[in-house]
Amino acid sequence: MVATLDKEINDKISFITFIITMFARAFKMDKQNAYAYLKKYGGLDYLFRHWWALHTEDPYWSVKALYAACYKNGGVR
């Protein structure tokens, strides 16, 4: 059970760091600004809630979903 939990946590962390990097590249930001933007406009909350579904998508669609979540919460880019 512990090994499974550790693997799930590792998978979650790996995906979240990967998709933040992809978001930063897509919008020509550095990673710190992308993280701050996602945090400010609810993208991180969305990512933490839906990471399991997002990780099965093409990264393009995951980034697009993050952008849509941020846009809904006032983010403009």
C-alpha cells in the first residue's frame, strides 16, 4: 500500500511540474511567472483537483484546459 501511495504521489508531482513547464512554454513565460499566474487565477486549484484526468490528455489540451480555468477566474493573457 505504501509503495502504491508513493508512486501515485510521485506521478502527481511529475505531471504537475511537467504541465506547468508546458504552460510556461505555450505562453512564453518563465516557470516562476507561470506558477504565479496559475496560482493567482485558480489554475493550480484546477490542476490539483483534475490532474488525474488531465494527465491522460495530450499536453496541448491540458494546457488549454488550464488556460480556460484561469480565464474563467479573471486571467487574461
